[in-house]
Amino acid sequence: MKAILIIAHHCILPGAYKGFEEILDKLHHDLPGTRVASTSLLDLENDLRTLLREDVESVTLLPFLLLNGQHAKNDVPRVVARLQAEFPQIPITLLPCLGDWKEFGDIVVSGLRAVENNALSITPNSEIQTPNRSLLSIELNLEGRNVLVVGGGRIAFRKVKTLLPTGARITVVAPQFDPEFEKLTSKGEARPHTSNLIAIKNRPYEPLDLRGVFMVFICTDQPAVNAQVSNDARARRILVNNACDYLDGDFIVPARMDFGENIAVTVSTQGRAPSLAKKLKQKILAEWGEDLARIEREFSAK
């Protein structure tokens, strides 16, 4: 299998990788059978080495950079030369940066013409409306999957408690932890196997924490850290849940009520009104809780 690895700048601003992700999606669609991956300049060496250890016959690198500067001329070629010597059996091709592509000028001119044409058709009173997005409700099988939780406060603790019954392999990273976390990892926990599903790392987040991760939950009160985790995860095509900004994430976790092994009821306000979801949950528990529990017992007794 051939592989393409696109190298982007490292950035912590939310939404910075939007255009980058659209290009990755197009490559996935237009180049079936080719492994398409992404990395940042910061993670290039580690990510390229990981890719070369997989079942690939060749790797093509595209520096998603405009200027042929220090990174394109020196840093990236140095990494490529080092890893080509380490994996001589796998050809590594380094493409020029985007600014050196002969087609790039035509792309810029075409884009500017499109903007000018659109500007002529928009009146000063025109309003740009953002369509309301509708989230898809699904239930994921996370058993054995690697899930990262960044943050050690009460929100992170609640996320971990929600994840535990799924059988996911949970890693929690934070420089400080709420005392409640001790209950999850102590030998006196009611479910002894719980400690085997949780790894606690008492330190700040690092991009390498995302290695092999399927899903990440962002639960810190530090905007810069949240933005970095979000962009790092998106560059690696990892699902993101941002507890501080649901619009920045790929998914939300609805309020859930379990009435035994067979009945689970979830309540969602599409992430827009968590307080309303809490009220609806309380109403369901108060008015339907006993009936649902009885139905569960009757069904289980059959």
C-alpha cells in the first residue's frame, strides 16, 4: 500500500485545520487504496517513523507550506534523510512545498476571481446565514479502544465515570487531579478491574499522548491547552469532544439514564442547552422512572 503524509504547521488556534481537513477528505475520496495521513512539523519524525513501520511500500511527503524557508529547505529534508537511512527498503519521496508548485499561481488567480465575482452578487443588506446543523445520534462500541481524557477536574472525572462501563482503555493526563480520581485507581474500588482500564499521567498534555488514540475528551479550563489538543487531534483525524466548546468538537455525550441491562434512555439538546437536558432528565426520572424500571424487570424475568 502506498502512503501520503501531509505536513502542516503546528497551530493551537481553534479551527485552524479546517481547510487542511477538507483537503485530507478529498484525498481520501479521490485516491482509494492509498493511505492518507497527516502530521505537523513538530511531530513529523515520530509520525513518519510510525508510518514506515506499517505495511507500506512507499511514502510521499507533501509539505503543506507556502514558503521555501527553513522548514522546507532544512528541517524536513533532514528528518527524511535520517529516516530513509533507517528504512532503506521503503522509498520516501519529498515533494516541493506548495509555494513552489507551478500550478499554485493559477490556483491563487482562480480563487481571487471567484471572490470578486461573488462580491458583485452580494448587496450590502445581504445576510449570511449559517445553517443549523443536526447531530447524528449513535452508540459506539469502545471496548478495548484507547480513549484520552485531558484534564483532571470534576468534569474530567464525570467523563471517566461515564466511560468506565464501556470497557475503553482510558488515559487521563493533567498536572493536577481532583481527589475523586483516587477512588477509581485504588485497590478498594468496588470493581477491582477498573484500575486496569485507567492510566493516570500526572503531567501536562503532550502531543505524543494522542498516539494510537481513537477518541479524546478535552476537559481543561485552559483555552490554549484545549485549542492545542483539538488541533493536534484533528490533524490526526481523531474524534474530539470539547467540554468547553461543543461547536469545536466532533460529538457530544447526551444525558443518559440506565434502567437495567436492556433499557437506556438518552436526552439531548444538540449540545446547545445542557441545563435543559438536565431538567428533562430529572423529569423523565421522576415521572417515568418507576415504570421503566418495572418494564425492565418484567422483560428480564421472561
